[in-house]
Amino acid sequence: MIRSLTPALALATLLLGAASSAPLGERLAPCLACHGAQGTSETEGVPSLGGQQADYVVTQLFQFRERQREAAPMNEMAAGLSDDDLRAFADALAALPAPVAAGGPPDPALAARAQALVSKHQCNSCHGADLAGRDALPRIRGQREDYLKAALAAYRSNARPGYDPAMNEVAQTLKDDEIADLAAYIARL
């Protein structure tokens, strides 16, 4: 049995080695197919990664690779990536254009409610005054509304652990309508 596994392991090693020696553009193609070739995802539930903070992307890819964060198919995609791969992918994704806001500007009542929530929960103290992120904190401005809703709900239920507990703590007090308002507003910035 061990003898039959040895050729399979050798083939897997060969294929992984060939994949990591392929040009970065080719290796990023599967990422861009879901996350958007121009930085803006058109796939429901899949975040836009254009203009994302490279340090944030590295951390997320690391968490996927190490299974500290579970999300199919990301765990499988990141499994064979080296630390250098993580940095190269993150830098390439950060260089893509930031996502374009969807859905037109928020109506004034929604904007007022959401701005009050942003202020109350100090979203801009971590994500930046314009919510475009900084350092290892993600850009949320212009992110997909469905993704923002799902992420906030997962933080609230502790289904999505953050590498820092701040998001889980902040989200604990959010009501469903507040999550909907925040997601709709931030997606339209």
C-alpha cells in the first residue's frame, strides 16, 4: 500500500512544484474567476478583492491555508501555497482597481441610519475614515452587499472568527435590520 502511495505523492509534489513555477497571472486565474478579473466580484457571496489591503489578504490566505478559517473552496485553493505565494497573491490583488460601488447612492434615510451605526460602532476607527481599510484591516467600502451581510452575521454568531476579536465583539449587539443597513450603505460607497 505504501508503495502505491509513493508515486501518487511524487506526482502531487511534481504538480504543486509546476503550479508554483507558473507565471503569477496564470496562478491567479482561478482567484480572479470568482473574485473578479478587474477587482470587482460578480459572484454572489464572494468578496471583491481589488484594492484590498495586501496585509489583510496575506492574513486571510494564511488562515485559509492553516484551516484557522473554514470556507470552501478557499481552504483547498490555499493548501499548497508557500508564504512567498501568499505575499505575491496579496500584492497582485491589492494592485487591482478597488471595487465600484453597486446599486447607486443610498437613500438619505438609509444613509442617516447607517452613518449613525458607523459612528456608534466606530467602524471608521479601524477601517479608516473612508472605510477603505489600512494595514491589515480590510477595505469594506464598495464591498458586495450580500458578502457584508453574511460576514457581519457570521461575526455576530461567532461562526467567523477574526484574527482579532474586535469584529466579533462589535457585531454581538447588531440587530438584523442594522446589519442590513450597514451592508447596503457600505456597498454603495
